[in-house]
Amino acid sequence: QVQLVESGGGLVQAGGSLRLSCAASGRTLNRYRMGWFRQAPGKERDFVAAISLSAATPYYADSVKGRFTISRDNASSTGYLQMNSLKPEDTAVYYCAAKSGYFGDDPAEYKYWGQGTQVTVSS
């Protein structure tokens, strides 16, 4: 069992930056591939980024490529999402999630989820 807790969300102006953190407890995070998803009001939960167990291989949605950076620190069981050049369309609740096995961008593949953190980007 893994418990995930996100932090770092908030209100930022367009063009600004935020860094989200995802702290894991229970089983260590290094057993799992980690992903970030987001959900805007009235919309489905969308894939944002994922990273391999060793942190060697990141994957990004096209909408955030070049602006967001996913990383992880297995020693502290913490994952991160650095978000730069934020746009109003990035406004959503951001969730971190963990899964076993290979890369996946489908939320249904992820077994463990945090409670989410709100990111609001004003224009």
C-alpha cells in the first residue's frame, strides 16, 4: 500500500511557475512508476507526465512538453512536477499517481492516487 500526498499548488499569473511535490509513504516510491494527471472542472482526468523507476525516462503530454519537468527522488520517496510558463488552460486539480509495470498514460492503469492539489493560472 502506498499513500501519496501532493503539495505546492496555488494561484499564479500566466507565465509564472509552480513546483508540485508528491510525498509517498508506506511502500517506498522506488517500486513504482510515477505519473501526474490533471482534471479541470467538467473534464476528464488527463495525463500530464510520467517517469520511470530510475528517473531515466520521462514522458510528457504534448500540451506540456517543453514547459513541465517531471522528476523523482527515490531516496526520499518524493516526486516533483516543475511547471514553467504556465497558461490559464493549465488550471486544474493536479494528481500524482503510482503504478507497477510499464509506462501508461491511462488513469485506469494507476493503482495509487493522491488527493490532488489545485493549480489556478490567471490571465
